[in-house]
Amino acid sequence: MKLRTKLALGLISSVFATGVATAANHDGKMHGQKHEMDCDGMGMMQGHMMDPVATAHKHLSELKARLKLTKEQEPAWQAFSGQVNAQAKNMASVRDKMKGNMQNMPMTAPDRMAMMAGMMEDRAQNMATMADAVKTFYATLTPEQKNAFDKMHMSHMQSMGHMK
């Protein structure tokens, strides 16, 4: 299975599971109260994404230090890290928009699921763009750097709860 397909399936399944859990935990009313899984109305997503931009910067710094890039690899790194930062800013924007629109969210489960499906489509497109950026950058790495990149990426995926 291609990396892009695996990433899209993982994203879709995690977002779907979050949506189902949210729908099951929602009583149909928007109260000011917080549910067990809610941090600030964002559910499980909030715990992993307190600040997507800061998290991306931290991970990029760790990755760059571990890879020990050469001068020749720097342009590819700049393109890759630029895409990571753009994705993080987009995720922060979506998160902030959702936080601001919690009172205007659809009230019925089918409407919420349709809204989440649209968001998944957008995120899947962003993941495809990110997969292309990873592939392009990855092609410039030495075998040792690829190994370090793979290990760090797997560690990140495990910490996000996507893999066991």
C-alpha cells in the first residue's frame, strides 16, 4: 500500500473515530459544560495539538539536528520545512476557526458528520501535499539519514496514538 494511501486511511479512521465518539457523547445541546474528553470543545484533538506551529517547530528542530544535513541538502530542507510550517499554520487556523464556531456547529449528528467529512477531504488533500514534500526531501537523504528520519517519524506517529 502506498504511503499516501496509508496516511489518508489512518487520518480518515482517526477522524471518523473521533467524530463517532463525539456524536455518542453529545446530548444534542450545546451547553457551557465540559465533557470528560473535551479540553475546550475540541475533544481528543486538542491534547495533541495545543499549538500546531510550536509543535512543528520543535519537531523540525529535532529532526534537523538528528539528520546532520549537508550544505547541498539545505535547499531541499527549506522546501520540506516550509511545507511542514504551512501545514501547521493551516491546522492552527482550522482549530481556531472551529473554536470560534462551536456555537454555530450543526446540531444534528448527520449534519456534524457531513461537516467532518468535508474537513477530512481537506485534510486528506493536505496530507497528499505533505506526502509529496516528504518524498522529495527523503530522496535527498543518505541511507543513514533515511534511517534516522524513518525512526523519528515512527516515534512521532506512535506518540500521536496512530500506531502501536
